[in-house]
Amino acid sequence: MTSMAANAMSAKAKAMLSNRLTANDYQVLLQKKSVSEVASFLKNNTYFKDVLDGINESAIHRGQLETLVRMDLYNRISRLLRYSDKKEEEFYRLVVSQSEISIIVDCIRSFHTNDKTIMISKMPTYIQGKISFNLKELSKADNFDELLAVLKHTDYYNIIKKYKTINMDEFDYVGLEHDLNRFHFEKVFDVVNRNYSGQAKKEILEVYLVEIELDNIAKIYRLKKYFNVGPNQIKSLIIPKYLYFSSREIDDIILNKKADDILNVLANSPYKNYLSNKNFMYIEYHTKSIFYNYNKHNISFSNNTDLVLMSYVFLSKIEIQNIVDIIEGIRYRVAPEKISRLLIY
Amino acid sequence: MAIEKMKFVQVSCDLEHLNDALMTMYNSNLLHVEQAYNVIDEDNGGKLVKSDNVYSEYCNTLKNICHRIGMDINVEKSKNTYTNEEIESFINELETKFALVDSNETVTLNEDDKIALEKLSECDFVKIHKCQYISIGLGRIPVESYKKIDMHDNKFIYVNLHNANRYYWIAYATSNTYVKETLKVLESLFFEPIKIPEINVKKVIEEYRDKIIDVYAYCEQQCTICKLYDYVAQFDDKYVISGFVPVSKVDAYKQKFNSIPVTVDVLEAENSGKCSIPTLLKNNAFFKPFELFVDMYSTPKYGDIDPTMFVAITYCILFGIMFGDLGQGLLLFVGGEILYRKTKNRLAGVVSRVGITSMIFGFLFGSVFGLEEVLNPVHQSLFGVREKLFNVMDGSNTMTLLIGAVLIGAVLILVTMLLNIYKNIKHKEWGEVLFSQNGVAGFIFYGFILVGIGMMFLANNNIFSPLTIGIFIILPVLCFFFKEPLSHLLEGKGITPESGWGNFVLETVFEVLEIALSFVTNTMSYLRVGGFVLSHAGMMLVVMTLVEMTGNAGPVVFIIGNIFVMCLEGLIVGIQALRLEYYEMFSRYYDGNGKKYQVLTSIE
């Protein structure tokens, strides 16, 4: 990418981020009484107006609104990538890869429930062309053999093959998701190592390492607190990549710390600068807040265009999750103050 | 410059023919009808006619039904008559027939929904609802979901009826056994169902359309008649419709009633009792557009003078002087005339007429689209002058121009005084004629001073002597001062002023001072006429300088500059000329306060 194109993309990403929902927008959204009102507000007052143009907001289905909001992220990334070259395209593939993993897991779940409606409704057909397998064929798969036939030419084939079983009642979803995520991050590191060097490589790797490390900590907390899982099994379920915590420190947390101590560990770590000042609600809220603030910092201060693009994608995903939380909260009549505590902004 | 003579016309008939008479009057477009309470009084024993207007209710109900079912009513003339019972029963029938539509009322269908429904209506809605073993549904499904329908093992068939930006509109059919399963699949695809109406409203509308329109037209006609009862006075068993008709139209109005047994009495307008006589201005085609300015100020009273012609002449002259340009005047004339002929807009008529005077003065000033020397050869050959007849931009002409403007103003003030004297003689207001500032006293006072000053400067002859000052200045001032007691004397009343001598003296001292001051300020006000001549020429000079500066782009600047000056200057000059009409002239001779002649349809 030429430096001019890089600057253009960076500037565009920063400009697009400046349009994100404000605290005031969230307050207005929280006061809405129905999904229609949320849709109407988003359509008329936010940058989602383009993706929501033409919808029938008075009768819009919650699921469709969520789909459109999610779809908008891909549209925005595509707009940014107009300035990019092959390297950035590979990052787009990485974003798509996460969707692919969700689709495969949903498909396997449907073998268990014998109900494909959820899987099909969640399928992002708007990126069908970018997905490495055929969605329509996948939707017809009723068992592992049929699924493997669809995935035969993809990298997922060997991972899924290991889990092939007839007895779905004892299926190891945690293991499957862990393996798929691990595979995803391997691909990430491969892309970074191939395309970058020096300081740029260090900065970009750091974003993913932060994501992995925070995800590991949340996982450790949850497994210790709610599932009483032993240290060896916890170790097998985390991705062995380290940034601010060394391997020894993580082992120490797994072996010696109680779940509630993990919060203190976080508060005394280099992540303390990114901690949210809200009271504890649940572990993912804190790890995601840290990740949000970390990425916001990158966007504000980094000159590395690809880093800005990545942070933009991460922040947008958090924003989309906020909107989804509001929509679902309103749909299930959760009090606005309770929904508000879930939002990260 | 006239006001149309009026006759007071009363049409009497019995109750049986009253409705016909009212409709004839209403459709004649000739009668300025008077409210019945103006016609009746205790002496003549007249009564107001009361009527319960049930037809207004019927009209509203029919309109509501039509709105609900999406039918437009184009009112035509009713072909049949209906009794109230028939109308009510028809409304009930419509309510019952379209009641099924109401259940759908909470759902607002957009245009795309309607297109899909229209397409589905090819299968009869009634037949769709009659299906016993098959369930048929309609709805919109997001584009993304539409692609996914075939991913399911469907137990239903579907057809695409319509599609737009974000949705597809589909109709599905399934066996009753699979309804639940089908709905679950569609629900998961964010399908938004649209209720299929139980009847095909469009088809039913077509069945009823003619009758609905006919009944509505009848009700509206009856409703109009009921409203007209306000204009009917009842004298025993006679019903009388009264109003004013221009003398020239009386016969035409009478003829309208030939087919109805009525008595038409034509009286002098002055014998109309409590009714105030309306004014219909009558001017020729050239002056007609200027009625706009008179109407804007106030319609003249019946019997007063119509100032339209005077306004037209003075307005055209003042505008022409201030906006003197042969080319721009021609454009105003042509543009105004085309617009006036097309739209009958009176302001356009005014523009076209002032365009003529603008051309005349433009020719005299030798100015064509700001080109000040184009007409020099013509002037030289016609008037035998060295350059041009009158060079506005020549500094030595500036004083001549300003003095000329003041002179025009002085003459106009004197003429307006004469008009005021004429008006008051007509009304036999002798006090106003003789002693007022705009009467004979004012005319002598102002005229003498003007002549005196003129003689002093032009003929070097001072006519101001103690005798002339005493007769032509002090005496008129005394007339202004004692106008009220002197007027009372002429009218045969007591000489004492109404507010007493003390108050009278105090008020009148200030009034006389104000009169003297107003003569000066009114005269000076006309300086603006000269000012705008200079302003117009100055603006065009700027345009021409810019044209020279811009080289090749000159023609474009020339056109834009002319358009700019025409719009800006035209507007300002138009307003200033109107200001002179209203403030300096109308205030001296014109009261208005008349009632405009309006036929019933235009009143409504």
C-alpha cells in the first residue's frame, strides 16, 4: 500500500470512528420501549442510516435489525479496503474466519437439536462470496459425514474430523471451540509474520496477544468460579500465548489464585491503565472494557495504518454488541439501568 | 375610474321552490348576497330560517369511509335524489360491507405492501379465505432471509410477489398439517406477516363507486343549500334572498330564474336598509391591474371616487422616472405581459405597464441596458442636441433632477388636494372642503408658497408682501386652526368645540404645527424620485465598468449585471413608488373603508 493510500485509510477509519454512537445516543436508546423505536432511532440519527435505509421500522424483526447492524461492519470494512492492497485483504479474511467458526459450531449444534432454524437464521449470507465453504450445502448437512464433505477442501476439515462422533449427547463443544480458536490465532500469527517486520509487526502482534491474554484470564476466572475445573484441564483450554503475564505467572494464577483474586491481579497488572471504573459485574465486562480502552488508545495515538484498521474493527464489534444487548434487553423487558451496565463505551 | 352602479335585488319564492332558487342564485355567480339578519328587522316582521344541516354529517361519514378504504371522491353533479332514510341506509350498508377492512386498520400498509396485495388479489381473497385444507399467507421477508428460504427442508411453497431495496414480498401456501412448522421457519427468517383482507376491497369499491359518488354529490349539494339558508329571510310564507347585482348584470340575473316561479324585485341600492353597498371597481384593461394596489390599501366606499386610474398614471410615471431604461423597460413589458396573459396575476399586469413608462423615460434619458451613448445619434437627430437630451450622470444636471423631482411631488400634492376637495364636495362635507389642510385653505396655502418660491428663484420676483402673506398664508392657517368650530357653524351646530375651548386650543396648536411640517416633509419625500434616477444610473455604471474589466467574460457580466439591477432596483423602485402612493397621496384624499363586491362562491 502506498503511504498516501495508507494515510487515507487511517484517516478514513478515524473519521468513521468519530461517527460512532455517543454516550448520549446510548442513553436515548436505553429509553426506547420497542425494537421498532430502536430501529427508527438508529435509522434516523446514526451512521447506520445507510444500512437501515428502506426497512419497515414499524414491523422490523429483532433478528433482522441485528443482522443489518452486523452486516454494516462488513460494509464499512469493505469501504476502508478500497484504499488497501493484498495485505489488508488477508485481515478481512481473518474477520471472516471468525464467522466461519461460528457457522461450523452452529451446524454441529444443529445435529444435536435436530433444528436448523437458528443456524440458518444466523448465517451471514451477505459475505457468502468470502466464505471458504458453501453455505447452502452446509445448511443441508445432517451429520458429521455430510459436514466433512462440505469442508473437505478447507483447513477446518482436519480439526472437525477429530470430533466426529455419533453420540452427540457427550460432544465436547468446549474442546472444539478451543481448537477452532487456536487454529484461528495460528492463522493470525501466520498472516502477521508473513506481512510485517520490526516495530509494525510488534505492534500488530500485541493487539492479538492482548485479545488472547484477556480471553485466557476470563476463561480461567469462569472455569474456576463456576465449573470448578482442575488446573490441568484449565491449562489445556487456554491458548498458550503471553504478553504482560509470563507463562509462569499464568500458571501461578491457575494453580494458586482463587477466582476473585484474579480481579486484583488484573488491577495490579499493566492492564490497570485500561481498567473501567465501573463496579464488578462479570469478568467478560472487565476484560472487554480493557480491550476497548486499549484499542481506543491505539486509534488515537498510533501512526500504524493497519493497527488503526484492526482497532477500528475491534471497537466496532464492541459497539455492535452494545446495540445487540440493548435490542435484546428491550425485547425481554430488562430495566434500562440493567442494560446500561452491560454497555462498553 | 369608476365604481359600478349596483341594484338591490330581492328574489321571493315559496318554500317548495326555495332550494331551486338558492341553487340558481349560488350558481349564477352574480349576486353579492346579504345575510338574512341584515334584511329583517322588527318593523318588517321578517324571520331567520333555521335548518339542521344533517348533510354535513353524511358528507363527513362518506368521506371517512372513502378515506378508510382508499377511494378518492371526484365530486360530480348528482344524478338522483335521495331521502334521508335512503342515505342513512346506504351508509349503514357501506359500514357493514367495509367493516372487515377495519380490523386491518391498525396495520399501516406501505406502497410496496399494496403492490404485493394487488398482485395477490389476482387470486380472489374470498376464495383464499375459503380454503379448508390449505393455509395461505402473505408477508415481507428481508432480502438476506429470502436467500435462505431454500436452505430449509420446506414443507411449503412460496411465490415472490414483489421486491424492493430491503425486502421480498412472498405468498406461501402449505397444508394445514405443516402450518406450525412453516411459520416457525418463516419466523426464524424474520418474516413479517401481512394480513390478507377477507374481501377484495378494490373490487367492492368498483361495485359501489358510482353510487358512493352520486350520494356524496347529492349530500354535498344539499349541504351547500343548508348553508345558504343563512341568507334567506322569511316573511310569512314568502322566502326572500337579497343581495346586490351590478346594474349591467341585473337582466342576466333575472333571466336565471325564468324557469322557477319566483318574484324578482329590483330596488335602488340606496334602499337596501341596513346592508352596506358593496363596491365593484370598473376600469379599462390598461388600469385594471392597478386595482391590486387599491384593494391592498382599502376598497373605496360605494359612491366615493375610485382612485385606480390616478394611482395607475402616477405609479407608472414615478416608476418610469426612477427606472428609466429602454432595454430593461422592454423586458419588463414583455415579461410582465406574457405572465399577465397566462396567469392573470395583477402584479404581472402592473409590471408590464410600468415597463412602458420605463421605456419612455429610458428613451428620454438615452439609456439602453446601461449603455448610455447608444441613443445619442437618435437624440441628436430628433431633438437637435449636442450629445443627448438629458445626461443623468452629468454632475451639472443633478440639481435640475432633484428640483424636478420635488416639483413633480408638489404638483402631485396639489392634485391630491383637488381630488380631496372634489370628494368632499360630493359628500357635502363643506367644512373639509373649505378649511382642511387638504381643502381649499390648504391648496391656497401650499400653492401660494410654491408659486412664491418659484417666482423668487425663476423670475426674481418676490410676491411675499404683508398683504399676500396675510391673505394666502395667515388666513389659511387660521382656517386650519378653527376648522372644527367653523365646520360646526356651516352645519348649523353650536360653535363650541366638542372637547371645550381649552383642550381645543392646546390640541390645535400642535395640529397646525404638524400640518405645516407635513407639507415640508411630504414635498421632500419626493426627492427620492431624483435619488433613484441617480442610483439606477450609478448601478448600471458599475455594471458597465465590470464589463470592461472582465474582458472576454464581458457579455456574461453584462447579462448578469442587467438581471441583477433589474431585480434589485426594480423591486426597490416598485416599493418606493408604492410608498409615495400610500403615504404621500392616499393620506391626502383617500379613505377606503368600502366593502368589496364578492359573489357567494368567492366568499366561501
